[in-house]
Amino acid sequence: MAKINQSSLLVVVLLLLWGLAAAMGESKEMYRDPKLPIWVRILDLMRRMSIEEKIGQMTQIDRATATPDIMKEYSIGSVISGGGSVPRLQATAQEWIQMVNSFQHGSLSSRLGIPMIYGIDAIHGNNNVYKATIFPHNVGLGATRDPELVRKIGAATALEVRATGITSVFAPSIAVCRDPRWGQCYESYSEDPKIVQAMTEIIPGLQGDIPANSRKGVPYLAGKNKVAACAKNYVGEGGTMRGISESNTVIDWHGLLKIHMPAYYNSIIKGVSTVMVAYSSFNGVKMHANYQLITQFLKNTLNFRGFVSSGWQGIDRITSPPGANYTYSVQAGIHAGIDMVMIPFKYREFIDTLTDLVKKKVIPMSRIDDAVRRILRVKFTMGLFENPLADLSFIGHLGSQAHIDLAREAVRKSLVLLKNGENADPPLLPLPKKADKILVAGTHANNLGYQCGGWTMTWQGLEGNNLTTGTTILSAISAAIDPRTQVVHEENPDSKFVKSGKFSYAIVVVGEKPYAEGYGDNLNLTIPEPGPNTITNVCTNIKCVVVIISGRPLLIQPYLPFMDAVVAAWLPGSEGRGVADVLFGDYGFTGKLPHTWFKTVEQLPMNFGDAHYDPLFPLGYGLTTKPVVAE
């Protein structure tokens, strides 16, 4: 008997199914039957969809634009909350759920009742939401070298996202930051692709463990307590020239595969649901228009079966200036292989433009069908057709004590001790809890917004202590020390104040103000004023430890001789007590540098293994201390 190939068998099965459906009448909607294989449900639904409904599924809009009527009329595939796009300031979990469900009701009332996916930038916890646990940014998690911890953070984040009725996150970033001048370097786990690969363990934390017999590249979601993850931003954005956001990464094919691509292999094997495309270019070709890398390599070679998403207004940025030739941008982006387009506001223009391109056969219907098939595969995998509406069952997980404790642990493990005494000097750390009087100085000691960084409540982050709940480093210090020890807080003391204060020692907390991509690009990487002035005034007069709050290495060499101890605390998030835990010896320092710490910016870019490698502190550096045994 002749061997029947898989394609022929598939055709036979489809003909039988469609014949069965016809015999039973069109009212038999097989796509609603959870007992049928997902591929059968996809095919049944797609044969019922009009061009307009298919293109609607490829459209992703911001919540500020969405209404239930728009969701129904245009069959919109996805709604998002951009950074700071919230139902209202300090909205409760219940209000988030009500908003998400209102949009979902609109989708469910459309002709075919296809549920939408709601997505949010959960970069370090559910960071847009008031009272959510804010975990350390990825740069700090890279310093922990602890994939199991990162997995737990993924699981906790999934629960806190589900607490607000949301089903999908735009995380993790698996960029490999090769130049700290880049404003998104804190979203990168490391300059070392092997460390970034290890940290993709956050994906099974977010989505659940993919079954052992699952096909490679197929998206997976374990249940209602998990969320769809997104590996981003594909690919090479951490290698742009001089670290300039959205610019050009110049590297050969071997270098791209060796440095920037490996974490995508791991992500796909672990069943990541979506991949977001970078704004940057690869050797002069905009990634949003790169057919070779999106379709030929990601989809065909790596066999990624989830859907590919654009960045925020990503197709607009194919041209310079953005939107200069929108028809060309739509054509180039869809042809390249982008499936879900983040508009996020001018959805009618996108829908009309793409519909016209399809009807004129500029873009083939097969490309639209590929995109919709991928989007529906993720939606069916997520169980949205069976459980489209959120309930209140996960609300108790938002900012729970268990998650706060986990974040505190992550902070402890992320701290990197760069200096602790010198030569014959005894180590300063751990600090004694019992002292007559101590000084806490610096702009970042009592500023929750600064220690959380960008992507906290808003896109670029905030300053002050009213943005959300949490513990500042100053509050943590005050709670950790002996009650009889006097704590004096002076943000920027002068030398006279320091000399006359009779302090036992000082803790100086300085660093960067919050930022995100674009606005965070920095060609000099100096500690912002008055940080250097505070360090000089304090550390030239009394024993001091300087705690640096930053998303990347900064220029510290000029001040290093008179700083007795130096701690890289990165962007620790809402749990400042994790810093105090280690400063005072309840736990030891264990963190290791995820990025090379440079001497001068003229050395950049400089990464481990480079011929000119001459760092202040190398990749992997980090002094250790042992916990102090309580008396």
C-alpha cells in the first residue's frame, strides 16, 4: 500500500470535517468545541471569517481608544495598556477587571464572538498597577545568577497580572545589552548571552511548564493562573551603535546568532506565545521590515508557531520620519511577517490601508491567513474561548505578602559588593546595627520612585513616595538598626555638617533618575548631581558606604579612592528592606556583575572577551560577605 504523506492526510481530514459541518448546517460552530483539536477549531473559524474580521484580529489598540462598540464593530484582536494607560490613577484590581471585561463583552457580542487578548507591560511585576509588587529590574535579576528565583518571579507576576483580569504580558526582554549607554540596558539581564539564556526560565514561570511531548515552537499556557509571555525585542536591539535607541546594529550574521539570538532559541523551546519586534535595524534594514529575520528565520527556521507583534507604532517607524509613507509601512511590515500590529490609536487608518492592499492583491490573502492562524492559535491555547471573562478570584494575589517577601529576596541576591575596605583597612560591611548616630544621605535614600526606576506606574517612571506602596531604603535602614541608634537623614549635607555631626558612619544612596527607552540614552554615564557632591562631602570626612541606584554601570572611578565601600543596587523596586538586610549582615553579599563596569566612557562599548578589555570591575565580579550571627 502506498504511503500517505501528512499533507494529503490533512486534506482528507479537512474535507471530511467540512462535509460533516455542511451536513449539520452552518449553525454547528466547531470552533467553539473545546474537545476538538486546536487546528480543527482554527480552520473552522477562519473559513467563516470575512477579510474585515481577519484584519480586525490583526489590530491591537490602546485602552484609551477602545470601547465595547469598537471591539464589536471591527472585531479588534487585542487591547493594551501602554505605560501609564490605566482606568484611573490608583485604580483598584476590581476596576481593572471591570474595564477589561467591558471590552471583552464587546468582542463576544461580535458576529463570531472571537475574544480579545488584553496585554500589558509587566516589565518588573505588574508595574502599571497601584499596590502591585515591584520586583527588581532585569539587570538586578541578572546579578542574582538565579534562574529558579526568576522563574518564581514570573509565576508571581502572572498571578498579579491575572488579579487585574489581564491575560498577556509584554515580557520578558531578552535583549543582550552590549553598551550601557543604551537607555533600555536595565531591561537586559546581562551582556553575556548565556546569562540571558538562563533567565528565560521566567517564561515557564509566566506561562507554566510546557508538556514534555509538546511540539517545538508551539505556544503554551498552563491555565487561568498563567499569562501569555512575549520574548522581546527581536532582534539585536542591545547592540546598536553607541547604545542609541532605535538605531542600527552593525554585526555579521555569525555575531548575531552568537550574541543576540540564543535566548530566542530557549524561549521558543519553552513555548513562548508571542515575539515582539525591535525598533532597531540590523545592518541598515529596519527590523519591522525584515522579511529574512522574521519570516524566513524566526517562523520558518526556528519554527515559531505563536504570533509576531509590532512595537508601539512600530510600523509607522519603518520610514523616517515616522508615518511619512503609511501605505508603504503597512505593506513592508505585514510582508515581513508581523501578525499583530500595535497601532495603537489610528486603527481605522490601519484597517482601511491593509484591506485596500489585500483587495488590490499587493499583499496576498495567504499572508493574512498566516497571521490570523497564529493569533487564533494563541487565543485557543490560552483558553479564551472557554473562559473569556475575568473574575475576582485572583485579587488577593496583588501585592501579597508572599510576593513582597519574594521581591525582598530578589533585592538581597541582586546586590553586588564592588568595594569593602582597602589594603590594610578593615572591611566596613556588614555595618553594625548598634551605633551612637549614623548619617543617611543622598537623593535616592528616601525616594521610592527613584529606586523603582522606569516602567513604574508610567512609561518613564516617577519620583517621590506617593506613586505606589513599598519601603524606601531610608525606612528600611531605620527599621533594621538598633532602636537606640540615632538616624540622621540629610539629602545633600555640606562638609561642615558632616564633620561636626560625630557620626559613627554614613550610608550614601545616589544614582540615576527614572527613565525608559529613548529618554534614557546617555553618552556620559556620570552620576547625576548632586550625587558626586554628596559623595565627596560625606566620604572625605567619615567612613561611608555608597549605594548606587542605577540601571547600568556608571562612572565612579574618580570617587572610588575615598569611598570605603561601594554597592551596586541596580533598580531594586518596591522592597528597600532587601538592601538593609544585606548592609547590616542579616544576609551576605552574593551578587555578581551582569555587565562589565567600565573605567571611562571612552572605553565603550567594552564587553568580556574583547581584545581591549580593561574594566574597572569585570563581568562576574562581586565580593562576598557572610551573614552576621545574631548575639
